[in-house]
Amino acid sequence: MSSLRYLRSAGIAVLVAVGPMLIAQQAEAAACLTSDVTLTIGATLYNPISCADGVAQGGGPTAETNSLNAQLGTSLVYLDKSDDAGTPTGLGGVTFVVTASGGNIGTWTVAWTDVAGLPNLPLVLDLGVGLFGGNNGSGYLFSSVLLPISPSSGSGTFDINFLNNGEQQPDLSHLLLAGGNVGTPTNVPEPATLGLLGIGLASLGLLRRRKAPTWCSWPSCICAAALTHLRGR
């Protein structure tokens, strides 16, 4: 009986000693990975080129965008966020609307609309994505993302790995999108360029047709040559 009590006491002592270590290991936050967030537009899959933890949640879109820039080392401007029901903002001539599912792992979408002003679609830009939940956040930087005229939206995935104040991985509170470094895609021909190219191809076809040799049987060729000679006189 005394041996059983001893083993039980020893077992409790081991649990007391090891328990906090196990809890600490479970609560340890994983550093952000560039595979945490993806974005697909048409047939193109984009992955972040870098990420950063410690993006502060709260204070409104401007404060969160400033914290996102500070951690990523960027100078992006706020575009929209998934819990912003107001009028979407954007980059002058292009506005954005962002939506996201709930949960710790989920999906998100971004749609863009060409409005009055510059820039115009299509365009290339850098995008910053901020994941927020439990008064914490992580940021992800996408480089040289092409926004075409069609399709006018893209979708992606997210996976939260940071911890909240309760040492748990939180559900998504909202996803924030920022953008900047706007440029014109070099591999998309302008309409005027396409028109000139068509004219050039048509002219080339006419020249080749005029230079093509004419074949005939020998009597008709002799007659044609004789008529040409007489007209020349």
C-alpha cells in the first residue's frame, strides 16, 4: 500500500514538474512563413517575398498600415480591409474591396475596379497583407503583382501562426491590404501598338503577294508578252 502511494506521489510530482514545460511548448508562437499567405490571379500564383511578426492591431487603418510598413520596411498605402464596410479606398484610379473568411486558417479575396483618374488598369504593384487577431498581427509582402483588366479579382489563403494574449493562436479578426510602387506592365501591348502591328502584318502580306511569281502556259505567256510590247509602243 505504501509503495502504491509512493508511486502515485512520484507521478504527481513529475506532472507538476513537466506540465508547465509542455504548456510552454504548446504556446510557443511560430515565426511567420512566406507560405502563410497566398494570392492567385487568373492562372498566376503569387507568394510573399518576405514576412514580419509583431504588427500592432488596433487604432484604425492608418495605424495598422503604419505598423505594417514599419515591420516590412515598406511605404505602402492603405487600400481596404475585410471588416471595413465603408467606401473602399485605393490608388487614385483603382479602388479595392477585400473580404476574408473567419477562423485560424481560411481564404480571402480582393477585387479591383478602374475608376476615373490615374493609374489605369492593367498595372503592376507591390501588395502588403496584414493578418490581425487577438491584439497581434503579422505582415506579408508581395512583389510585382499584375492586376489585369480581366479578371478583376483574385483569391488566396491565410494561416495564422502568432499568439494572442492568452497564448493561443487566434481566429482572424480582419485582413488588411496595402499597396504601392505602381508601374505599367511591360509585356502587355497598348491598343495603339496592337493596331500598328496589325497594319504591318497586312502590308507584309500584300508585298509578298505582289512579289509572288506568275505561272502560265507558254501560249498565253507569249500573248501576254506581245500585248505588253504593243502597249509600250
